[in-house]
Amino acid sequence: MNTLNKTLALIALASSSAAFAATDFDTLDVDGNGVISQSEASVDATLMSKFTELDTDGNGELSKEEFSKA
């Protein structure tokens, strides 16, 4: 039973890590306009917590260059 729990925990960890790794600029830029709006960024809590800091030009959107500093 303990082995089963460990296996299930590893599967859950691997799947959550894969989902997090899939969060890239193109995935978040849902409308494909070349920037990430606050609305688009809202699906990623970590990105939202850093959004204002990353938005160095203060236009309310993240360019690829700004996003790459995340």
C-alpha cells in the first residue's frame, strides 16, 4: 500500500510539473497579439504576483522581452 501511495504522489508531481512547464509566452498569449495582458496572465498566480514588477514600461501588458525576465 505504501508503494502505491508513493507511485500516485510521483504521478501527481510529474503531471503538475508538466503543466507548469507548459506555461510559456505563446501559451499565455491567447489572442496572439504578441503581448500578455493582465487578463491572460491571471491564469498563472505566480506570474500575476510579479506582473507589475515585470511590466517595466508600465503599459499593462508584458512583451516577450519583459516576460523572459520572469
